[in-house]
Amino acid sequence: MANLLILDASSALCSVSVTTDQGNFHLCEDQPRRHAQRLLPMVDEILQQAGMSKHQLDGIAYGRGPGSFTGIRIAASVMQGIALALDLPVYGCSSLQAVAQEVADTQSIHTAQKIAVVMDAHMGEVFWSIFQCDNNGMMQPHGQEHVSTPQVCIDALTGFNGLVVGDGLALESLSALTADDPTVQPKTEFMTRLVQAAWKNNEFGSEEQHQPVYLRDSVAWKKLDEQPSLLKRS
């Protein structure tokens, strides 16, 4: 099994994971507005738990969104810095798919069952998408990822035959939808299987191939040298 580092800061949570031959290691903290201060130290901590150094990594993955614009930029910046320094291939994992995978991994989900993930996008909007369980218990995309008003989401999911999860369901404007779990947020622990499958399927590549997904047209991808320095430590 490859040694893979996984980062996510697309929500209020900040999480990191490492996959190795000896097992998987996970660290998750509720750190709203402190992702820039905590993500790199958490990388060091998880590598120490796994008993390895950055130089033993084969690849790096991150939660590419959609989600918090600032958090995704922070994770992308850290990912780029490590990947460039160590010449590692990268992979961007859907934050919405990670939420669906957590539900599949922690509940009794049968093959072909669908899960709709609805996350608070702020600014009066929500991110949402639908996923379907395959024969291996992996949640696969069943349509596009969207950003829309709550009413558009309600209209699309009215009569939906499946679970509806995500922190967007805590919004009063989405009270018309039945919430199966309104608290679940993206975590690298539940990106692990998705990332391992991507590695096995040779889906890792360059940063240009795995850019952040913001879903808002006004938000543009920036290269590392165009971003504020998030890799400096005091």
C-alpha cells in the first residue's frame, strides 16, 4: 500500500490522515478560523504518529471542495508546498463525496442506495450533490455538484428516495427537507478509501489536474506564488 497524506480544511473541521502498510492514522480538530495555524503542525503530528517522515510519502491528497473558500485555499497551499518540495503526485477529493462516504461507512447502506449531501455555502446558498453506493460500498457521483439557493435545492430533492445529510440541513430555509444527519462534515478519515481507490486507479497527477472546486464563478484558482504565504511559521 502506498504512503499517502490526506488534508482537509473545507469546513470548520481541520483534519489530516496518513495511509501506510501498518494502517491508517487520523487526526481531526474543530478549528474554525485557525486552519492556517493548525494544518501544518497537524501534518507533523500525524506523520509522527505513523512513524514516518515526509520523504517517505508516495502522494498527497486534499479536500478540493466545494466548501469554505479560505479553508480550501489553505489546504491547497499546503498540498502544493509539500508536493512541489518532494515532487509528489496529488489528488483532489470531493468534500461532498467524503461526507457521503462517512454516512456509508458508519450506517447500514446497501448497494445502489443514494445519499444527497447538502452543505451550507453561506451567502444565502448551499452546495449539494447526489451520490450512489456501488458494489464495493463506495459512494460514487450520481450527477453534478451544485451551488444554488435553498429553494432550488428543495425543488431538486423533493421526493428524493434516499438519505439527505449535511450541515446545510440545519438552515431554517431548508426545513422542508427531512434531515437524516444535519451535523456531518468532511473528514479525511472518510476520504481514505476514496483516496486509496484513486491511487490504485492511477488518478493522481499534477496540481493543474486537481484544482480546487469552489463552484462560484467569481473565485479563481491561484498558484502557490500568488497566494498569501500559509507555509511560514513564526
